[in-house]
Amino acid sequence: MNNTINLIKEQYGIECVTITQQIGGWSALAYKLSDGFKNYFLKVYEKNRASTPKLTALIDTYIPITLWLNKNTELRGKLPVPILTKDGEAKCEDKYGIYLLYEYIDGETIGSKGLTIEQTVQLADIVATLHSYGKEVPVSTNAIREEYYLPFLCQMQKIFSESHFYIPYDVKALIGKYKQSVLKMIEKVRSLSKVLQFSKPKMVLCHTDIHPWNLIQTSQGLILIDWEGLKLAPPEADLALLSEEPYYEEFIRSYRKNIDIVIHTDIMQFYKMRRNLEDIWEFIEQLLYDKQENEERIKTLKYLEGELFSIDKNFL
């Protein structure tokens, strides 16, 4: 922890007196920092993880957009924005990780508790406001524009279709049970991708990872966190994931009061399938390339099996 404390002092001029690890998501480590007067939240992407390059590649693109949204729209205070370094950068890094520092949000993660009707209406307002902005924002969105391309599909197809591809036995045994289902989904997604590239649907700013674990209830209202997936995409990029939630009907009623939209079933299907494949690939990457303790590996295998099972249950 001394390296981290020294880095925060050097980059932000903040002298930490305490640093405590928090429960974070699968993508990054999380810490609560204090200088004795104020609390901060530190997000750490470890450089030894296979997922880190893709999760951090667009930090310098999406952070300026969130800063603009927080300053110029009704989303002010409803999304976290990082504290900039002494040099005005959104992130800092060392040989161990890439770091984002925020003011600490004093609130409670919704998580497994689910949303109340009031919280659902608040979420609908947040999403509708976000979707009211597109490429016209005065910050470049070129790097986050949806291309309907899944860069990992070729490698994923190779793993599922070629028996000689070396992977650990436990992973091979698990994915073997779902081989045909996954290969069918890959072809469906590729087909839908070509259709969407040609049809060019309307695009808006989308969070792309809205779920209860990315929502914090504070005394001031609901806050939507974790904006790494910010995209200029069809609104279905958000609505597809939300449609799986038990509060979706109430959400969409409130959402439609704020924004006029025709929801396209083919685009919804594309984003549901893509999310499923992305999650499967993320867990496979962890099992193949990350250094995991046995307990963590067992948990990852369980998550992978759940995602594989959902293909047969929900799509095919």
C-alpha cells in the first residue's frame, strides 16, 4: 500500500492517512482513502489482468464526455467524475496498475435489493436524459461510436470449434457441453451485425452496463457509476440489458414519458446476444490468462457455466 499512498501524494497532492479495500466489481480493485478530513474512492485496474487493456483504452475519450455531461446537463451529480491529477489528467499509472480517483460517494449500492418504484423512475429519468444527447455534444465521440464489431469472436470461435486448441481440462469440459449453442450464437450475432452496419440506426450516448450493482442510493438521489462502457450507440444498447430486469415495465413507462422511441427487436436481440458472448469471453480470459487462486477459479467457472446455460435458456 505504501506505493499507492506515495503515488496519490505525488499525482494529486493528497496525503492519505488511511486506505481500506472495498468490495469492487470483477473489472477493478476498489479502495476507500482518507486524508483525515475528506474521503476518496480509488479504482485500480491491475496491469497483470487480461481485461485491463480493453477496459482502460478509452479512459481519455469517455472521461471528458462524462465531465461535460456533469457540468452542462441535468445529469449533474448523478454520475461520478474523477479528480484530475496535478497535470490535469483523468488517470495516473505505475508498473502495477492504472488509477482513477473520485470523491467518495456516501450511499448504499442497490445490488441484490432491487429498485423501488421511486428509484426506477429516477433511473428512467437518468437514462432518458443521457439518451437525449448524441454526436452533437462538443466533445469527440468518434472513438466510442458503435461499429457492431466484436473483436474477440474469431478467437472465441476457434476455442469452441477446434478440439486441439490447448485449454485446461476443466474449462474444456465445461465449454464442450455448450459448443454448438455458442457457435450458433456467434453466427447469429455476425449476421445481425452486418444488418445493423447497413441500416445505420439512430445513435445516442449509452452507458451500456446499467444494473443494480452500478447504482448507488444517496440522500440526494440515485447515482449511476462505472462509465467505462460509454458508447455512441442505438438506445437499445442500454434497453436490452434493462429489459432483463424485473422493474423493466415500470422503467420503460417512465422512460417513454421523457423520450419518444420505437424499440427495434432485432437491435435488442443483437445487444442481448453480444452481452452474453462478451461475458462468456471475459470469464474464459480470466480462466486462461489471469493468475487465480483455487477458490476464485471455482467461482469464475460457476459464472461461466451460468452464462453458457443462459444461451440455451434464453436465445436458442
